Amino acid sequence: MTPLTTTLITGSNAPLSQDHTVEITIKWTSAPAELDVSCFMVNTGGKVPSDDYFIFYNQSSDPGQIVRFQPVDARSVAFTIQLNSLYASDLDKCVFAATLDGPGTFAEVQGCTITAKSAGGEIVYAIIEGKEETSMVLAELYRHQSWLKLRAVGRGFNGGLKPLAESHGVTVEESASAEPGLQEASHPKAEQLSAPIQNAVPVASAAVVAPTPGPASAPAPEKSTINLNKIDLLKKKVRISLEKKKIDTIKARVAVVFDASGSMSMLYAKGTVQRAFERVLAVAACMDDDGEMDVWFFGSKSKRMPSVREHEYENYVKRVYPKPKIFGGLGAGNNEPDVMKDIIKKYTVEQPNNQIPTYIIFFSDGGIYETPKISQLLVDSSKSSIFWQFVGLGDADFGVLEELDDLQGRYIDNADFFALDDLDEVSDEDLYDRLFNEFPGWLRQAKDKGILTH
């Protein structure tokens, strides 16, 4: 017997079959920005009991494993719901929503479809006409009499994440240290989400959440917090690129190297280097074997900086290296061999490890002239577990880096290069896809040649 397919229109509903589980898939064909899809597991008051019941890419399940989140690909996600457990719980319904992480509105989202599929059939809801908002409640899985139904909602929210979260009992607190331009409610990158206790009164600013008065003998439970900072939001995009490249299970030692020569002064002053640092830190947060990213700066000389974890991202560049100095500091020149020697020393002499790869992201604005020394260092390190990803900044002369594919004498090809006219104009998705362009191929060669033994 062919399973039954039920088609919904906005505002309609349909009962779920009496199955143990249902998979709800949300997919879209195109969008003006990344879609962040989430599930609010709410009580009869329409509020999440605690932050554990806000399910999204950075919190993939609730404590009871009733709802589980799984990215499918770059334009679809899936939620698996244990129906018996949901019905037996104190929860009233699951609300599925999406927020655009960037410019545009849902009027520009194409092909958005919600499908609830179980052994007994499937329910399909296609959003024919998007709204002029940046967030939308897509559908609700709710109690009805002795079982559960799915309702097609298609209701938008102006302002993005903030009103969407507050409407389900989540307080959005804007970070006081966020960069200018990131504190708008429609752009969640600098926001922190916190889920108050049950029946708490939502507030629109970073005020204290006051619980509803209860019996005098009952102490108010503590408010728990989900910190959704810039690195958290970038990590989702990193994971999508890793999955596309089929290296999402790879662990590596991750390091970043920043050109600090005199010609980089403007990029430091504009905050471009800090923003690049944050984007790479998200890579380390997803891939690094111990959660720390190693950092180097170089000019005429080089210097190792303190390793950093994802929660230490704010103002890191300014804290550890306030600005490139033409006289003093690391000098005005470009001495790539000096920093490359120190990197090789750290990972092959001080901390050798042939079981996991070392992935180096190396930023330079050009002026590269030490061709023989750089070439020899790449040849020498081609039998080690180090992969060099060079990134050029601006329209400049990158010398030997532009000829890496033709560099002879290496055991395997251990380096890649691409240049960007303006790093700030490149989307996160494009940057991550390009960063992982040749790394997967190197991983396969390194394992085949015995460089990596795990």
C-alpha cells in the first residue's frame, strides 16, 4: 500500500499517523543569506521551560532526546521526533522556525518546503509566498485530543532573531562589546540568547529576567544561558563546508599566521585582521584536536602568540599585537621563511605528531621575494604532517605562492594558494569552501604515503 501524502496550505493542519517517530525535513532551493533553522519545545504557555529545549545547530537535542537536529546539506536540515516521548511529556508543542543570517527577507527565499515523514505517510507544506520579514515560524507539531497534529503556520517576524526568540520565552541580550553595525536586532551575530525559567516575563534588552512570583517557600531557579556569539554562528558555516568536502570527522592541529608588515597597517586599523581571525577561529573550534588555535604574526621577524580558544575571541588581535610597527615591533618587511621555520620547528621537533594533520592558514598581502628559501621550506616540510593554506590579501605580487602547483621536489603537494581582492567582501561560505579546496586531497595523499599514520 502506497503511504498517504497530505498537502497543507498556510493555516491548515493534519493528524500524524500513530508511529513512534517522525522526521521533519526543512529544505529550500535558494535564499539571500544562510538560513538558521531551529525548534522551540514549548509548554502550554508557549515558552521554553529552559535553554535545554531550544534546539538548533549548536544544541542538537533536548535532555530527553525527544527532538534531534541534523544538518542534511547546505540547504536542508532534519529533526527526528520521538512521538511517544513527546506526547508523554509536559511539553505542549514543537515550533519549527527559521531566521535569515544576513541581508534579505523571506520574500527572497525560494522553494521552502516542510515535510513530516513517518511509516504511515507524509505531510507536505510548501511556502508559496514568502514574507517581508527576516524570521518565520514555519510549522507546529502540537497536541490534539489523543495524539498529535502538524499545523502549517508561515508567520513572519520583523527584526529577525530577537522577536522570534522573545515570542517563545527566550531573552535576546545584545553584547555590549559587539562591533558597530552588528547590534541591530535583525543581525544575530553579536547577540546572546538565553532561555529564562518557565513562565518568565520576556524582556527586550539586557535586563534581569524576573520569574513569575510563586510560593514564598520555593526559591526561584537560576536562569541558564545559551551564548550565541559570533564564533558559534560561524561554526555552522564551517561545518557545512566540511560536510561538503567530506572531512567533517577530521581532527587537526589548526594555526593561523598573519602578515604584520608595514603595508598591513590599514587592514589592522579597519579591523579586517580581527575579523579574519574570528573566521579562522571558527575553523579551529570545529576541527582542532584540543580546541585551541595557535597564532603567529610576522614582519621582518616573527613571534608566536598565545594560543586561543573560541570564547577568547573578542579583541584578540588588539590585545596581543596592537598594531604593526614600521620601526620596532616585528619590523616592516616580509620574512616568510622566519615564521615558516618556527612553525615547522613547533610541529616536527617540539610537538611531533604523525597521527593528526596540522593545518596552517597563512595570510599575506604580498611583497614576497624570498622565493628560494620559501620553496626549500615547502620541499623540506612535504614529508611532515603539515598542510599550508596561503591566502593573499589584495591585488599584489605573491611571487612563488602563485606558482605552487609547479613547485618541484616535494614528496607530495602540501600547499594551496588563493588571493582575495577584499577579504571583508567575501562571504563566509565562499571563504570556507576555498580554504578547504585542496586540503582533502592532501589528506588522502598523506595517508597513502604514510605521512599520516592514523
